[in-house]
Amino acid sequence: MKGKVRDKIKVLIVKPGKRPQVQEIGTDLKDMQAVVGGYIQEYQPFDDEAAIICNEEGKLRGLTLNRAVYAANGNLTDIVAGTFFICNAPITSETFQSLSREQLEKYEKMFYAPERFYQTENGIKVQKINPQRDTER
């Protein structure tokens, strides 16, 4: 046997200016870092065990602002910079896991529309955009 078979998990990858995509990624740290382009940070703002895995230094490095995260009351709580993915992160497990079908549907709908961000004198404003096409430029 030449090498060990890598485990994969099904996640939702969200890139700036693009619609989310369901994809399988490896569970090794290097695989996850490759998706976000650097050190990973786990962020759990949701009411279930799903987590956003993003670039730990995304804002510091000036990565493109990607999606807003809202509290249950609808207030803006954070903005994620750079590409991120959403996976299942049960508190009882030491590893990230695949999203359930229900979670995939929930978060694909939540993050479906790309967003633009504007600084105003009243704070940051978020505008959902409809990309003309979902192809890489």
C-alpha cells in the first residue's frame, strides 16, 4: 500500500461573489487550510452543531469580505472574509464531520446570494447581489 486513504467530509464551500457549492474535502489539517488559504479558525454562530471554518487571519490580511452572519434577531454579528466552508462540528467529537442533508439545505439557502459591503456613516450596510453567472473569471 503506497499511502493511507484520506478521509473525506461533505461540506458547503462559500467563495466571495459566488454561490455556495457542496464539495467533499479531506479531513487533514492541510486539506482544510488549502480550502481557506491559510490557518483555520472554527466559528460556531448557529443554533446547531454546524461551524464556519475560515481563514484565521482573513480580515487582517485584507481578504475579500464574503458573507454576513446574523444573530437570531436579525442583527449583523460578523462578516467572514475570504473563502470559508461549513461543516458539522459536534461538541462530542474531536473532528469535523459531514453536514447532514438538512444542514446542507439550510446553509445553502442561508448563504445562497453573494453580498457586497458598504461603510456608511451609520455603520456597515450589506447588499445581496445576483451574479450574472456562476463561472470562474
